[in-house]
Amino acid sequence: MAPPKSVRSISQQAFDELVKENIEDLGMDSTEALDDAIQTLTLQGVDLSGIVTSILGSGEENPVIQSLEKLKELDRDWKLGGGDETDVKEIIEWLDKLNDACNVDGSGNAAIATRNGAIELVSSICSKLGSEGLVSTLKTLVSLLHDLQSTEIFRETNGPKMVMNILNNRKENLSILNSGFAVVSAAATGNEVLKEAFMNLKIDELILQCLREFSRGSIPCLYDAVRVLLTSDDNRVVASEVYGYARRFAKIGVVEALVDSLHNGIKAPSLVSASVALKAIAVNDDICRAVAENGGIDAILRCIDNSSEQGEKVVAITCCSLLSKLAGSDINKSAIVDKDGMDKLMKLAKRFSDDPAVLHEVMSMITVLSLRSPHNAACAIEAGAGDIVIQAMQRFPESELLQRSCCFMIRNLVVRNPENRTILLGNGIEKLIRKAKMNYKSCKNAATDALRDLGLDNYNL
């Protein structure tokens, strides 16, 4: 793991003194003094995150500082006197105020709170409260865990163990479970060490237990926790362990539990979240096949078909994305095509012919299915993929991502199928590919490869 970069910092007191000097020594008004201090320190490379950069400075009227001071006072009183129901209600009230302040977009309040000891304080409060106040405490923790610095403070205060104790001991309360898993997601995002900490505390076994014991969709944040724990997103780490974690999830039976969620159909509240989580787990051929063996492909194709009929865009995109991942297994590719997958994808493309995001997923899906498979490429053209790709490229020349995915798909459709080249060239595909190549740098290589595999001698032009 790479060492953290050193950053110049400043205390709140020093910042306030600089503003004060601008006012008293240089005769600036308060607004001018504040702006000058911010500009000067920024030019010097000083990190101002967590500093109250307002005319009030660190004054009592700042909502974050005000909330923290009150919570510190209540926490001290609790330690001295044991606390009662009135104290709990007041703590919840101030936690909610702090949470609201930290969730104001662009305010920097979460950084201010973190710099002033909020994570340590809220964690301390969390260990004292019963069920009544835990949801507010956990929600506040989520709003505070906004960057690497804050998640590291959470780790240093033994946050993972605290949260896991809450999750293991409060299983009867779905709101607490949901809020607890939200903390897991916030803490583990971008932090490989915290992912490892939660895995060492056997969060995979807890997740499986919750999936089996509670109705699908009753703990929505659980699915997001799976996704975050299995996402390699810590730039400090060269080789992430998340792929090993995914295999652990699969080994204990989480795949089967998630596939069960898919069988509940398009109206199931957990369908999209479960699909995203399942995609994160499907990291190798064995796991992809396990999804199919448990009826996952059948369930996904039904959902894709139903999303066409009911116009469910989010479901369509999510299910296509998952199916593309599962099609990484050659056995699954054949199964998808044998189950009329091409026809279902064409139906979906026609239903969402005005939506480049859905069309991109369809093109990506066909690209995977036709990779190294002349049979599947022929099936795609027979199902109407040639017409769909031409219409998509004509209709959405401004969609760079779609144009690129179309070029990839065309290449796979023709590289081993000379008969498909004739069909596509006869319908004017060359002009569309060259236009994409000219308009978008990201399309250059894909378009060049497509032109080459179409058999054109001047593919590099």
C-alpha cells in the first residue's frame, strides 16, 4: 500500500486569526477578509477541508459546531449520571440536526464535523444507546464517512467491530440492520483495509444469514454492502483482495440466496439491488455457471422480457449488465442463445429504441455473446441485430458510448462470419463506422478493427 501524501493543513484557530488580522490590520471588511484568507491559503497549497470558512468562523452559530458541542455535553452528562429517556430524546434530536447539516450538498459540513471529532463522538454515543437511538446514530455515521480520512478515523476507533456487534445483536430490528449495513457501505468505500476488517469479522456469514431469514428487499442496504465490499476502489492498493472475498461469498451460498431474489420477478423490490450484488460476486467461470445452475439465467431473461413489456428501464439496464457478466462463461453463452436470448434482446432494443443507455447494454450483451462464436453471431443477425445497430448509430450520433459499443459488436458479428459482412456493408454500415471513428477518439481503435474485420482494405484511413 502506497504511503499517504503529506498535505499542508491549518487549524481553525489559525484560520480565524488570519481573517481577524485582515480586518484589524489591513482594514478589510469581514467578507473581503474571509475571501482573501481563503485565496491566500489555497494558493499556498493549504488543505482547508474541515475548516469553517464563514464570516462566523468557528462561532457558536455554525450548525455543525453547535450540534457537536451539545452532543459532547450530553455525552459527558451521560457518563456522569447514566442518562435517562429525556437525554436519549435530546441526543437523537441533535444527532438528526448534525446529520441534516452534513447532508447539505457542497457545504463541506461533513469535513468540518470530522475535523472536530464527530466520528469519535458519535461512535462513543453509539455504544451507549439502545434500539431507540441507534438508527439516528448510524445514519449520522453514514453522513460523516465521506472520504478516506474519515473512514480511517472510523477504523482507528474500532468502528468495524462496533458496527458488527450491533448487527449481530439487533437482528430483530430491520431498521437497525439496514442502517448498520449502510455504515458498512460508507466505511468500506475506497478503503481496502476496512473491507478486510469487515471480512475478518465474518460479515459474509451475517449477510447470508440475513438473506435467508428476512424477506427479499427488507434490508436494501445489505445489497449495497455486498457491492462495496467486492469492489476494488482503493487507489492505495496495487492488488486488491476483493476477488478472493467474492469467492468466499459464493462458497458459503450467497449466490443461491441472491438468485432466489431474481425469481421473485420484475416487481420484487430487491431485484435491481440483488442483480448488482450478484454481478459483483460473479468473478469467475465457476460462479457464473453456479448462477445459471440455480436458474439465474432463466430468471434474468424473464425480467428482461417483462421489462420490455412494462417499460422498466432500470431493470432492463441492470439485468442486461448482469447477463453480460454471466455470459463470460461459454456454457452460459450457449444457454442464453438456446433460451431465445437474442430474440428477447431484440425485443428490448425495439421497445427502448429511443434510449441510448438501454441500447448500449443490448449492444454490449450481443458483443459478449458473439465473441469467438460464429453460431451466435449468425443468430444475432438472424434476430435483427444488423438492423438494430444501424438504426442506433444513425439515431444517436452524439452518444459516444453507444457508438463505441456498436463498433465492438459489429466486429464480433463479422470477424468469423463473412456472410454477415456482406449484409452489413450492403446496408451502409461503413459510413456510420467511419463517422464514429472521425468524431470520437475513444471509438478510433474499435472502429478501425471493425472496418478491418469487415474486409475493407482502407480500414486505417
